[in-house]
Amino acid sequence: MEEFKCDVLIIGAGPAGFSAGLYCARANRDIIILEGKELSALAQTEEIQNWPGEIDIKGVDLLAKFRAHVESYSENVRIIKGDVISLMLGMGVNMTSTRTANITSDAVIIATGRGHRKEIIKGEGALLGYGVSYCALCDGPIYKDKVVYLYGNDEEMFEDALALLQMGCIVHIITNVGIEELPHIVYEVKDAGIEIIENTIVIEAVPNSEGIIQKIVTKTAKSETGEAEELQEFDLDCLFILSHISSNSIFKKAGIDIDEKGNIKVDHDQKTNLEGVFAAGDCTGGLFQVVFAAMEGARAGINAAKFLRQIKKD
């Protein structure tokens, strides 16, 4: 695990995150922008016709301009890749972890966009830390000689499966696509003796009487014959979910207030209920427009810099 320290950690590399980074960099603060695997909504937008100064521009091109502007402050800004898997916030020093890094920061700005707002698997949020994990490398050693299932379909997931096998776990994989649609590393995984259950979706994680995961319920992802979906149950000690990360589950577990629609609650300064933690952009709800995301990011950046001046007295 790499170790990083910074004044401000910005989680998200979209218009809100880059705007926040710009204002923090101009305040001469040391910043890390954490860029997740999921593309910004702006990068997925074909045309933008309501950004002031640009009559018509592709979303990916506008986002590239935001990035280039922030990267021009190279002495203050680092952009690293990774999805957040755990947070310890609002206790003076903030700790944020990805699969491969631990980041310590004085302030945090959450700008994750809409993303996976709600849990996709029933029960995953309640069992996070109790047999549900988003990080195989972090929690794998706990499950030596125990039955674990990984759920996902990218190359990273298969690499994690091989790592878990080396740690001594009894490893199985569930994927929602067919073998032919998976990365070539799947054949190395099969040769290692790891079971791969294809065309299958995990729909529920079920706890035992002590609130620890006991089994998962799955259904077929597709049926070539048009037959009814087949339900199956698998007993296990841990489910590593590598197909998505529920931001709601992580943020709630960290103590951040979330409204009934799954948005992070903020005040007029973009402050959350936790000291030194701000949020901006689509993750706070409201009007899902680039100009609003950039505005909220700027406000969060300005107020994060102000917060740092107050606590550091420099």
C-alpha cells in the first residue's frame, strides 16, 4: 500500500472536482485528486451547448480543458487513480483508502458525481465490514482457508482472485457475462482451479443471526431459451464486490448525512455534517448541469482553503 499525505483530498475528477482543485491550488495548498474507474458524466456527454464561452463542445473535450487547467498547477496538484473503499472522516485527520493506497488529509471534498448511489445487491450496505468487502487485497488475509466469492467482470477482479488464492482462500467467481466476453486472464484463473460461475447476477447478501454474512442469492443474467430466471444460493464467508462500489454505503458508514434520495447533505458553504468534509456537484443533488457542478466545486474549494487557514493559522 502506498502512503500519501496532503492538505486537501478531492474525491472525483469531474467538473466539480477539478473546479475545487483549481481553487485549492490557487490557495497554494497541496492537493490530491482521486480519479475513480467510473467515467465522469461529462465525459459521457456527446455535446455541451450551455457552457459559457463554448457554443458547442464535446463533453470529453471540455473535461480535458478542466484537467489541463488544474494540471498547470503541477507543484500543488497530484492526480492518482483509485476507487474509495473506506473512509474515516471528521476526526481531525481524515483517512481515505483505495485498493492500493492510504491517503491522509486535513480536508476532504467529495465530488463523486451521481455514480452508484444506492446498493445494487440487497443487504450489501448492512453487511459492509461483516462479510461484504470492496477490497480483496485489503481484507483477503482475514479469510485464509475460508470460502470467498468475487463478483465482477474486469481484469482487476481476476487478478484479485489469483491473489486471494495465493493467500490461502477458497476462491469462487461470479460474473454477469459469458466466458467469451471476459479478459483473457480468465483462462489463467480457470487453469488455477478457480470456479467461474458465468451469466449470473448476485441479488442479495443474507446475514446469519449474528449479523454476519451467511449466503448469497443469485439469478441467471440471461436465458437463451427464454426460460424463467433460476435462483441459486451459495454459502460463503465473504463476498468481494468488485462490480461496483455503493457510495451511499461508504459515506453512511463514515458518518456523512445522506438524504432520502441518496444525496449528500450540504449547507450553503458545501459543508457536510462532518468538520473539514465538503461535497459538491451531482453527489449533492439539485440541477445536474456542468455549470452548477463547477460552481459548487469552486465554493467547496474556497471554503476548504478557508477551513485550512483556520486550523493551521498560517
